[in-house]
Amino acid sequence: MNIEILGMGCAKCHKLDELVRTTVREMGVDASITNVQDVKKIMAYGVMTLPGLVIDGKVKIAGKIPSANELKNLIGRK
Amino acid sequence: MMNNCCADKEGNAPKFKSYILIPLLLAGIIFYFYLEDIVNFLIYSLMNLEQGSHLTEAIRFFLYDTPKVLMLLVSIVFIVGIIRSYFSPEKTRKALEGKPLFIGNIMASTLGIVTPFCTCSAIPLFIGFVESGIPLGVTFSFLVAAPMINEVALVLLFGLFGWKTALLYASTGLLIAIVSGWVIGRLKLEHFVEEWVYEIKAGDFQMEERKVTFNDRIQAGYTAVVDIVSKVWIYIVIGIAAGAAVHGYVPENFMASIMGKSAWWSVPLAVLIGVPLYSNAAGIIPILQALLEKGAALGTALAFMMSVIGLSLPEMIILKKVIKLPLIIIFISVVATGIMIVGFIFNWIY
């Protein structure tokens, strides 16, 4: 699984990054996590609000930090 | 409306059970109606304070205003949180596409008030707007209105100075956003946007939209309350305490000579001082309270507040990545001029 976190270095974005890493570890999922800071790449997903979460090329979250449960569902559904 | 970004509570707000909403509301209303009696009882019967003395009045003011304003704040933030859940920058962009200049400015300013986004999203938002062909002037109307008209400021003005002041603030703020954006649009400043912005090809936004239930919206309102009120309550308490304290100890017309009506230059000066200063709306109100209390003119005080919360250095630094310095300077000057005009008009009317 390929997880991308879209963010330009704001506190919320770091928070999401942290949350994703803990959740992935907890669930024992095999995933590569990358931080995307380049605005061109962020825009390529059409996202206008940060932070964003992209799983396997699909935008799942934009403009908010999901709750731990919501995130588990998103990752688990794969 | 623009959040000062970096709230991190969102994911962690406890779940709100919507069924406790109605009893909570009832209890709130009852408490609100008996508040004055409760405070009077506390002061005169329980604490046995002397009626009419400065100290008693100060304590009474504090005990009465703090719960009143905090309750107002919670209700309004809750309602705004629910309203905001109906909007998103993506929808706003769609609504603004292809709108002619003036209509576009009006719509963008209005949508700027209710569209939720945070400072760190300013760049993707700006690019997203420009990329989908929304005129620069319309985009700026949005960017001006978002921080300028702030629900916390609105509540506090309403609670502390009455509905007229609150309404004047909201309507003139809106007017400044509309006109500033329109002026920037007429000036044809597109060449001051960084070239690479125009080269970006934004992808189609496609997120699997989950059905948003009414419960989700209630939850959004609740999250907003936890998020905002936990950040600003302390400023409000300090502000009301300061307001209560200056009742007795600072001479009544202390500020009148330098910020009063007769000193016309106080308006530009207030804006000049206010632009580089940056504070959230809750932090600025206590200052406003103290200024007005001591004879500063309303227009001057409002101009000061608007320039502090409407034009912020952090936002400019972020925008500097996508627009060139001359446009930033023009942007600041146009908005600052608008604020000054509002200040003058207020001082003239009142």
C-alpha cells in the first residue's frame, strides 16, 4: 500500500503524518508512507485544502485530520 | 473564514451525543435568563458587598459578562460550525467559476466568510482558484473576507458593544472585501502572479464523497466549539477582567485626546500600527474594549481591529510564494485604504 501525506509543513500536516504512522504500525499493515510537500504535486491531485491523505493514488481526505477510527477504516478497506 | 491553521484538536474531539443537545440548550436558556439574579444574589447576599461602589461594580461586571459572552460564543461557534459543514473550498471554487467581475466579488466575499480553510492551505487554494479561471480580483475578495470577518470577533462585538456595532463590523468588512477585490481586478495585475502558477495543471478533484448525515454536521459544530473555544476563552476572560478593572482606575477620557473623534489622524495611525501587528480576533477585543471604554472613537478602534485581524504578516509571507512583492504591497495598500475609509465614516457618523 502506498500512502501519501499532502502538506506544506503546517502543524496539522505533521499531526496527520504522526497519526498515519502510528495507525499503520498498530494495524501491522505493510505500507510506504511519503510526505508530499511540492505544491505542483499536491495540485495534481486537485486538492485545495491541506492536509491531504492519498492512498494508492486516490484522495481520501482533504482539509482535515481524520479521527483514528476513520483512518483505520480507510487503511483497512484495502 | 480562515483559521489560524494549526489547530490539531480536530481528530481528537470526543464524540458528541446529539441527544444531550436539547436539555443542554434548555439549561443554557434558563441560566441565561436568571444570570442577572444569580450574580446579584452572589454579590449582595453572599459576598455582602457594598452597593454602588467601584469595586462592586467591577466584580458585578466581570461575573455577569464572562458567562454571558462565553455562552454567546459557544452558541455562535456551534451554529457557524454547522453552517460551515455545508461549504468547502472545492464547492466555492465551482460556484465562482465563470462569474463576471462585480458579481464574482460579491459572491467571493460572502463565501469567504463561510468557507472553512486554514492559513496553510492558502497557496493550494490560490492556485486552485487562479487555475480554474477565476479572476484575480475575485480571488482577492475571497482572501480579504476570509480573515476579516471572523465569527469570534462578531460574537464579542455583539456581546460587549451591542448588535449595531457587530452589524456595522460585518457589513463594512464585507464591503471592504468586495471593493478591494474589484479594484485589484480593475488594475490588471495578473503579471505579478508568479509564472509557474499559471503552468500548474491541477488534477480533477475526486474524492469518494461519503454521505454527510445531519449527525455529522452536529459533530462538526461541536468540534468547532472544542477547537475554537478552548483556544480563545482565556483571552475573553482576560479581556472582560481588563474591561472591569479599567472602570475605576484609568481616567475616563484618557484615550480621547489621541484616539478620539477630534484627532482625525488617529485613523491612519491606528491602521499603520495595526497592519504589522497580528493577533487573533479574541486577543484584540480586550484591547478594543479598553480603548473604547476610555474615550477612543469607535471608527478608530474598529479600524485598528480590522487591520490587525484582516491583514496578517504570516499570510503575506505564505502568499509571497505565489505572488510577487508589488502585488502584495498593492493588496495591503488597497485593503488598508478601505479600512481607513470605514474608520473615517464611523467617526463621522457617531
